[in-house]
Amino acid sequence: MSRRPLIAGNWKMHKTVGEAVSLVRELRENLKDVDDRDILVCPPFTAIKAVADQLEGSNIKVGGQDMFWEDSGAYTGEISADMLKDAGATFVIIGHSERRKYFGETNETVNKKIKKALEKGLIPIMCVGETLEQREEGKAFDVVTDHVLGGLEGLSAEQVKKVAIAYEPVWAIGTGKTATPEDADAMHAHIRKLLNEKWGVGEEVIILYGGSVKPENIDSLMAMENIDGALVGGASLKADSFTRIVKFKK
């Protein structure tokens, strides 16, 4: 079965509302003819509404970078799935390694957020991946297995099919290091095997690669059998580099 590629830009803590609008105006024009792959931008919360308004009727979707697992309540600083949807988001990144590292995100919190996102009709992009120390100790596959099974715990096959997974080796994020396309593909194949063994849906789930994705390496990554797209950090902040990544050569 052929999976539709997804290229997602994670802007992290960058861009004021004005800067965000300016970037997506350019992207909208640059990418208007792309129709054989999905395109997503994930601005900071403050810019989601302005970006979604700017992209209305275009081929570019909008997502959040995180969300909380309760509908509403006394959770200072948190954002609910309904708030994301109200602002124009249809996707949400969950469990990014930076959130695991700096904000105590665990498999349990990722799992709660995934369940709530699915309940509310948002498409979650669940991030998994090992640190350099874990890879050097030969634990990369064990860590990713733990993240995948823990994050998707208690979900039905129908629900798992609606989740995108992003494999992001932590040692390759923002460091300029990239897993070789072969290394990345091997881990993607491993994730697919896990999904097949437990839910029988490995061939249907979109699995993205994240970790220093650039215009220079996107074509070789996308040539791999098990890589369905990319979660792009720094290179998604400039219109020319993100345009080139979205327009990867098959």
C-alpha cells in the first residue's frame, strides 16, 4: 500500500505572529502546486490562529507543538485539544524529545495526550527516539520499542492507524549530525514490525524521520523504503529551505 508522504515543520520557540505570517505567505505561494504529499507547519501557540487564517483554502495544514490531556481546568500555561482546533490546528506533535528532556514528558503522559488528541479528532505525531548514550550502549532499538509500545498503550488498531510516528534520534536534533538514511530506515522498519506484531497496521502508519533534516539530505532519506516523510526543525524556519524539503525528489 502506498503511504502519502508528510513533511512537517516544527518551528519550536521561534517566530512572532508577524514573522510567522510573513513566512507562511511565502510558503503558500511556493508550494501551491504540490498535490502528491501532505505539508504541515507547527508554529508556537501564539501564532497558530494567524497562520491558520493565512493558510485557509491552501494545501498547507497547521498543527500545535504540544497539548494537555484534560479538556479544561486549573492547568496554568497549558493548552487543550479544543483550543488547538479552535485556533485552526488539525495536527499536534506529542512527546518531542525536547519535551521529554526539559519538561519531564514520559510514555504515560504521551499516552494520555495521544488518547485525548484522537478523541478530539486531532492527528497526533508521536515522537520516539534514543539519546547518543543509549545508541552507543546498543540500546537504541529497546528505547524506541519502549516509546512506541508505551505511547500507544491501550489503543485499538483503528486508533493506531490515525497516529503518525516521528523517529528522531535525540543525538541528531539540532546538532547537524544525521542518522544515515540506512540507519534511519532500519529503525523505521523496526517500528513497522512492532506495529504489525501488536496491531497489524505497520504498513498503514506514516513514519517520519526527524533530526537535522536539510535540503541536502532530504532526497536520500526519502529514497528509503520505510521513511514516509520528515519532521523538520531549523530548516523549516526559512521559506527557501522548507520549500526544497517539501519538494524532495522521489
